Amino acid sequence: MLSANPERTPVYSSALIQERRKRILVEARRMIADVGIDGFSVRTLCRNADVAQRTLYNAFHSKDRLIALAIREAYEDVNRFLRYRTSADTLDGIIDRLIAVNTRNLKARNYTKAVASLYFSPTISPDIWNALRGMVFLNLRQWLDRLKRDDALQDWVDLDQAAGDFANTEYAVINDWAVGRLKDEDYVPRLITSVLAQVIGITSGAQQEEAIAMMRRIRETGKLPAFPKPVFVPDAPEAPEESGQALAG
């Protein structure tokens, strides 16, 4: 879990402090969606959120950490209130979630570009980088664990390395789209076929055959697999708004 400030140990958190923290993160997400990372100004954020810059840096340590926390918590919030119809430990479930999350990204280019910019930044701190990778791992972990239990992975596969490779692949395709190298209509198909190619490489037996069959159908028909739409559960406490909160997954 990414801490707000690694140099400060929280000793007390009042309702007022929690409300201020939430206000800062909500405003940070709005600014990321509106102006992206290049136009993100801490001074403007502090003015809009009605907090002092010193207060913000005491709470979040750095601009990058603030942005990473805003992104990570938004991702976790949205997924907490989404109910998919496919199982998270199946290939269908992985592809379903990738299509759903990245289709939402099409409506949030600035926000998505901010994620990719952070991920590939040469100066990003390891814990922030791992927090962004963790958003991909949340989607993959149950499926990879099942493959290992079922002996459906190639015998040379290291599970943690495979998960990291998936994260690198997903963020690379996301970045290509966010900076304009991929057209909107090519973004999600390229992501899915890139992930499937990796699945084919690390799996064996029935799981590999399923991935190959899915890849062939996409190539032959030009269409991605169709799944029932996930259900957003708005009656849960403090359910977030969906706009601008889709990321890698």
C-alpha cells in the first residue's frame, strides 16, 4: 500500500483531516483529467482545495506521490463498486476487465496519460512505481495463482516476473495511445492482442489453446470478445463517480 508520506508517521487522524485529504485527492483527480500532468500545478491545487502548500507537502511528501495516490485510490474505489459477470480467475475474466477498464480510458486521455507518464518516468520513486504496477496486479493475481495451482504455466515461468511483464506491456500500449501513436479505434484491440500474445507464451495445455483460439477469432473477425457489461453498484457508501477514474487493469 502506498503511504501518503514515507517520512512522517501518522499518529492521529481526525474527521477534519480525513475530509481535507479527500478534498485534496478529489481536486487532484479533477485537475489531472482537465489539464493532464504537464499542466498540473500544486499552487492551483492548493488554491482550489483551500489548503496551504506546506500542509499539502506535509501530508503527501511530493507532487508525484500525491498524483500517484489520487490515481491509485480512484482505481481501487471504482473497482470496489463494479461487479463483473465473469470470474477473475479465468482468461475471459482477465480480457473482460481489460476491455472494460481501457474502454473507459478513451474518455479520460489526460488522466490516462498522467498514469503512463508517471510509470515511465526515470525519476519515479520505487514505491510509487510499485503502486502503479499494483493496479495491474489486482486484475491478474487470482488468474495467475490459479494457473500455477493447475500447472497451466510453462515450467520456466516466474509468477512475479510474469506479472511485471504484463504490467510493462499494458502500460506501454496505454502510453502509445495516450501520446497519439495509436488511433482510438486501435487502442483496445492492440492492448488485448498484446496481452494474449504474452498469455500464449507463458501458458500450456488448455489455457494456451484457449488463448490461441481467442487470438485467431480476433484476427479473423476483427472483433473483440463480447462480455456482459459490469454492473456499477451506486448504493454502496460513498460510491465514486465513474468519469476520469479508469486506468490500467
